[in-house]
Amino acid sequence: MAKINVKELLEAGVHFGHMTRKWNPNMAPYIFMEKNGIHIIDLHKTAGKLEDACQAIEKITASGKKILFVATKKQAKEIVAKHAKEFGMPYITERWPGGMLTNFVTIRKAVKKMNAIDKMKKDGTFETLSKKERLQIDRQRANLEKNLGSIADMVRLPSAIFVVDIMREHIAVTEAKKLGIPIFAIVDTNSDPRRVDFVIPGNDDASKSIDMILSIVSAAVKEGQSQRKADKEKSKEENPEKAPAGADKNLSA
């Protein structure tokens, strides 16, 4: 992976922490100095931690596993959705559904309900209902889409979660920790980094900072996915006997 540029992190405002009176003492190792009542994050440590996180993310995606991205705060949700859609990872940008991880079976039932409504619309069953019933079902479908749309294809628990603002997403962090799911997160100076497996010290309030970090993380995800694709191609070349039936006939034609 490419070397992380500290100057670019600086230009994106990744170094701006919270006011000193709001700090969490456990973030002390990642703080460079105080300026005008605000803590300044040590970007050299951010770059190092981000590099470690990206290496781990690359390994996860290279093995074909999923990472769930979580960000419900206004300045982060669109950025996270944009990046997650690009590399086909599940994401939560609306309200975190309680039990999303710890009660995943119930969440899957809700997803199945959404898919059942879609099937009704396709096979014509929906049109046989009364106007009132159709309206109720449409509202139910809209609510399910809003809360679960981005995780509709997630058939099993994610192998890791990536969080923007662990204080706001404390329920997601608690659920992941309970299940032993690794947590990657942008951690600001007002948060406790001990709750996270892969800490990325940085400004979790400014959209430019969030976008900069997510762009670097996105590159790691894509690198892992490319590696997986290359490994699959190599495996096919080394094991031609596993080619689909009729492949030889097509070659000789």
C-alpha cells in the first residue's frame, strides 16, 4: 500500500481534536499539543495507526470477508455511504438497529420481510390487496429500506466493523465487543481508545477529515478485493480440471 502522506492529513484538518476540557485522558499518547484551548492530534501517530488499520483491512477483504461501516452523524453518513457503495460493503447510516449484531437472527427476519414484500410486488399479489393494505405495506417497506436497505445482502455477521465517532455509535461498539468482532474506528480526543482494536486518532467531526481517512481506507479495501480476484484467477489457471463441464468442447469448437 502507498505511504500515507502526513501533509495531506494536515490539509484535511485531521489533526484538530476537541476542546481540552472535553478530552479523554486515555487519548494522551496521541495528542501532540494544546493550542487555543483545543487539543492537536499527533498526525505522525495517526499515519502509523492508519497504516496498521489498512493492512488489517486489506487482509480481511482479501479473504472475501465483509466489514460493516457505521456512521449516523450528519457530516459522516453520506461520505460513508459513498465509499461503502463503491466497494460493495454493508453500511449503517441511519439509526443503529438495536441488536443488529447481538440479535442478528431477528434482523435477518426483518430483511426477509422486506424481500417478501418485494416478491409480492413482482408476482402481482400486492395488487390484489385493498388500497389501505397497500399503503400500510408501502410504509413498512419504506421504513425497512431506510434502516436495513444497505445490509439486505448481509447473510452473516461481519468480520469487522468500521466506526466514525465511537461515542455516538457506542451501542454498535458494545455489541461488537460482546461478540469479539474487531473494531476499526476514527477516534477523537474526547473518546476512549481502549474500546477499539484498531485506533485511528483523528478529527471525527469535520467532513473533510472523515473523507480523507475513508479514502485511504477505501484504497485498502479495494487492494484486498483485487488481491482476492487475482488469487482466484491464479487458482483457476493452476487447476484447469475444475473448469465447468463443456469447457473443453467450447475450446475445440
